[in-house]
Amino acid sequence: MDKSKLCDRSCPHCTRFLLCLEAMLQVAEELAMEQSIEAAIQEALGPKNGGISFNPNG
């Protein structure tokens, strides 16, 4: 097998793809973080109806 024909991932096509992949991963991480923050806020606020849960019997 001719090793010179193998891609070493440093060709323009691959570097562009890897940069794009890296950017997509970063966006996905930011979105996941935002969503978990939102979920934490929702959890802290109580039920999904948006109000703070108040249980007079508790």
C-alpha cells in the first residue's frame, strides 16, 4: 500500500473539516450548558407552570 496517497489530515480539506467540526462541538457544548442552566432554573422555580411551588401542608 502506498503510504504517500494516505491522508495525514493536514490537507486543506481535512483541516477545514476539522475546524468546522471543532466549531460545531463548541456550539453544541454551549447549547448543552445553556439548556442545563435553564433546566436548573426551571427546577429551582418549581413546577413547569412557571410558578414557585408552595405547599401549605408541607
